[in-house]
Amino acid sequence: MRTPDAIMLATAIEAGATLAVTNDAAWRKVYGIEILLLRDLNKLKVPALNPASATPRTIRR
């Protein structure tokens, strides 16, 4: 892991973060924080994160 990444994760853990989102699978080796890869976001059942699973809505003006 590169130094800037290590500093960022250490700071997040120290600040009490429980989740970090990244494109770097190497971050999954870090203990003390859950790592979510961007490619895994579409597997979540959260409409705001997965627009394809969201219910279409009509916007009225």
C-alpha cells in the first residue's frame, strides 16, 4: 500500500470510520475498517447507489 493511502486509511480508522470506498482491492488487507470496492456497489440493494434498481418516478413541475 502506498503511503498516502495508508495515511488516509489510518486517519479514517482513528476518526471512527467504519467503511471506506475505493477501486483498490489491496485495501481489503487492512483490518479495522470495512472496505467496499466501487465495482461491488451495484450488488447493493440501495436505490440511491444502484439507479438501475430504483423505481422510476415522474418529476412534476
